[in-house]
Amino acid sequence: MAEPIRVMIVDDSSFMRKSLERMLTAEDISIVGTARDGVDALEKIPILKPDILTLDIEMPKMDGLTCLKKIMAEFPMPVLMVSSLTYEGAKATLDALALGALDFIPKDRKIDGSDGDALSFQNDLMEKVRKLAYSPKFRTFRRPQPHTGQAPIRAGVASTHVTAVPAATPPKTGATALPAQPRAEIIVLGCSTGGPKALQDFLPYLPKNLPVPMLIVQHMPSSFTRPFAERLNGICQLEVKEASNGDIPQPGHIYIAPGGIHMHVRSQLGHYVIELNPEPSSTLHRPSVDVLFQSAYDACNSQLMAIILTGMGADGAQGMKKLKSKGAHTLAEAESSCVVYGMPKAAFELGCVDVVAPIQEMAGILKHHFQV
């Protein structure tokens, strides 16, 4: 049996420390210690040697963001932020993700008691700790996961790994790229855990004359998607906005699905229209990548491009398979740059991915494809 994952909890609230410790008690997880603020945490990390930290943002003496900067400089390791769902809390959490935190869990959710909300919080917390502790991002800093390695390319799987190129430049002549098909007229993209940082490493390198719109589903709470879209808009050459019902996707624009509701793309009077709809209500995620991809499959008769980036689970894989059957160009992020190699792996294993590439290559591939 593998050694338990060593977790350290950093929070100024004794109630929160005890609650997280209780929820994370498991055979494969060991709480090696707690800290009441950033100063306390930095003193204990080299002694306790945790595999992963849960880190609060608002703390006395040294706040979470300052502590995170020092952790990434001195003790690089997976960090899970425990954040507020307020607008300011969302902005601080996005700052943390940009600084190197892998994911976040909202502390506003009910964590006490034995009802469904508390159980859901606990399951989400344990899944994130188990997955993030073995993130490829920090593989060199901790013992290897019992079963690692990118799935091998099998006969019949349409997948090619491209050689490394800078994101800001197209692949060199002769480099592997998307299959020689007509250029796509719309891009649909899905991501989850690690997605905010991946998108910030990818989208700013796309030129403002990109001749197509891009629709993105990033699994996030509803209070996070607007500040996230604003952040991207401030660093991208393209126009980025949180999608609104009835938006007509325009070339050179990126539309982020609002949290808590599905984003569909519909065909109407010769153009595409974004529809926000709570249905289907049975999906694990809302918004769902599969729902967006399925709507694109139903609505689009022209050439599409579908992209899946880092994330836990398999959302988007079945939708990408359907789009591929219709002739879409398909890309998936390589394990080497994923925070969690779940969603891209699921699509890869369905044999529906044309190109597998690290996030640093994605912009170059798109610029080459669209000749911009």
C-alpha cells in the first residue's frame, strides 16, 4: 500500500482547522500538522514536509497570498486554496491560482453536520487533495504516484504529439499540426482544475485578428466567472467577456460560460447565438463541457475546433467524440503541462484527439491553423 498523502492545514480559524482535519481523516490521508497563519506555516513546512497544503487567504500576521508566494519560491508544492465566494474573495483566489495554487474550494459551503451539503463538501475536498497531491506540475518535488505516465498511443488512436514550440510563434515548417482540413469557423473549449492558469498561459498569445469566436466552459462558481473574464480581458489581445443569453459570437471574441448555468450554441437565421439554460439539470457540472460540445454538434454545419484542457473527471470527452465524428479539429492538453490529467486523458482514450500538446504550444498551433 502506498504511503498516505501528507496534508498540512493552514487557517486562522480553529473551527475551520478542526473541520478540515475531521473531513480529511482517511486511510490514505494523514494530517501532519496545522498552522494558524502564514508565518506559522512557513516555519512548519520544512519540518513537517507535507505533500499538499490547504491554505486560507485572509489571515493575520501573513495573509495567504504572501505566504503562497514564499511557498512557491522556497518549498514548491501543491496548494489548495480555501476561499470565499464573495467578489473580492473570487479576485483573491484568481490571484492565488496565478501565483501557483492548483485549485480552490469555497469555504462558504456548509461544512458542519451530516446533511448532503456537508457530505458534498467533504467528497469534493478529499477528491481534490487526492488528485492534486500527485499533480504532474510538482511531480519532481514528491514521491511518484503509484501509476503514472501518459497513456501510450495505441493503434487506431488518432493522436499526434507536437514538438515543442513557443506559444507566441506558429510551429516551424514541417512540424506536426492539425490535419489538412478547412479552417475552423468557431472554437469550443472546456477545462476544469488548473484551467484558470492554463487559460492565462494560452489565451494572451492569440492575436486580436483571430478570425473566429471562442466559447469556453471553465468549471467555476457563479461568483467567479465574471471577475475571471475581466482578468482575461485585461491580459488578452482578444475581447473576453462573461457570456450573456442571446450573444452573437463575433470573430476575435472569447465568451466565458457563467457559473451555475449551461452555455449552448444555437444556429439562428444564418448565424450562431449563445443560449444560457439551466437544462439539462442532471449533469455533474453546470456549466458542462459536454453540453456545450453537444450543442455545437447539433448546431454547426461548418468546420469546428474543439479543445480540452486540464481537469478532473471526463467532462467533454463524449462531446468531443461526437464532434470528431462530424469532422471537427480536436486538440487536448498533454499530461506534462496539466495540473490534473483527467479530462484530456478521457478524450485521448476515446481516440478522438487529433493533436496532444502542452499548453505552451496551443497558441502556436492555432496561429498556424488560422494563418494569423
